[in-house]
Amino acid sequence: MDAGKLGEIVRTLEKAEKMRQAIPLLSSSHRFDMEEAYGIQEAWMAYKQKAGDRLIGYKMGLTSPAKMRQMNVSEPVYGKLLASMLAENGERLSHASFIHPRVEAEVAFLLGKDLNGEDLTEKDVLEATDHLVAAIEIIDSRYENFRFTLADVIADNASSSKFVLGHRLVSTKKEDVATFGMALRINGELKATGTPANVLGHPARSVAMLAKMLARKGERLKAGDIVLAGGITEAIAVQPGDVVQASFAHLGGVEVLFV
Ligand code: OOG
Ligand code: MG
């Protein structure tokens, strides 16, 4: 893809986000494969970093059967997490600052060691992880009707918008995080339940897959990185006034409000 076209696409995505105005699929006007889609994602995130933002980790997406069904895609994707995306636990977010936000309950891995390789195991991931934390991701596709192809969603940084981490840092050593029950409530009403096992059988497997995808590009996960392993259940659309709470066995709760 030539630099002129890449720049045009980056400006289109940036404008959609800034103006809170959904756009038609990029694939309806440009031709690009999955690898080029990651190139678009990289160029967009590089643009933001040049403007002062900072890479603080990665997210995996479309890692649970519920999410794959909901979005009608069959392969996990990753996106980049920037400092500007991290909101405070309990923060009030303006609903009007999003296009059509949806929330997902996830497990976040806080890495204590670099993680690099094409064939890492769950055990390798857990050994490199300092802490596990409850998380809510707020996704906000830049595409009309929150619908996309795999290449389109990759280019759109996997719909990343904001994320929130709980206060409780849990060490990985004793209990198996895959079995920690999770309840997602909106305004006190139970909306979804599940366990992190919904994420590729074990969320550490999702992190291992991410390390592999990055290794193929000559990138690596680093000590200090935050990794969101992927939504445990389908994502739920939120409205102004909504209080969103995810509570996990052992990991505790995390909350965000929309005003
Ligand atoms: C893509 C991002 C999916 C997850 O946790 O599965 C994601 C989307 O569904 O818009 O973040
Ligand atoms: Mg997610």
C-alpha cells in the first residue's frame, strides 16, 4: 500500500473517531488484505503516538465463541492499547464522546517479564505475568452499524476505545483464572455471566496467541505491558446514565459510568 493511500485511510479513521461519526467500511473503497490491515492499524497508532500518546499494551479480540457469533467473524485479532485509552475505575465517561459504545468484561494480564516466541504455553504466559486484574473494555467501532469484515476491524485497531482496570491485583500462582466466575451488571441488572475459560479455553492461551502474532511481525510483549485477553461474553451496548459493573470471583470488581 503506498504512503499516500495509507495516510488518507489514517486520516479517515482519525476523523471518524474525533467527530464521533461512523464511516462506511474501508474495504468498500479500498483493497487491502489482513496483513495490510495490520499495516493500517500500525500507521494509525503511530500517528497517535507521534501526537503524544504512548503504547501501554495490547488487546486480543474475538477470542470467545459468543463474540465470534455476535460479530460474525471466526478469527481472533489484536489491537494496541494507548495511554489515552485507560480510564479510572469508577470514572464517569461522557456517552456523547463515543459513537455507539459497547462494554465487555475481560481479564487483564499485567506482564512482569518480556514474552516473545511463536510457541509459548499458558504456563509461560502465567510465569511472565505479575498480576491479573478485572477489566471492562469499552469498544466503539468506527464503522456504521458496528458491522465489519475481519480486515476492516483490524484496520480499526480492533474497535478499541477505552478500558478500565479494577483495583485488586491478584497473583497468578494459586487459583486457575479460567474458572473465576464473572457477572456483568448494568444498573444492577444481570446482563451476562461466564468464566474466562470462554476465551479460547483459557485467557492465557489468548496472550500466548498474541505473542505469536506479534513475533511474526518482529514485535514482542514487554515487561510492564497490559494485555486484555478478550471479551468473555458478547458485548453490550450502553446508554447515557448506565452504571456498568463487572465482578469476578477472586479478582473483585470494576466499574464505569456513562453520563
Ligand atoms: C472487535 C473487538 C472485539 C473482544 O474482546 O472480543 C473485542 C469488536 O467486536 O468490535 O474487543
Ligand atoms: Mg475486548
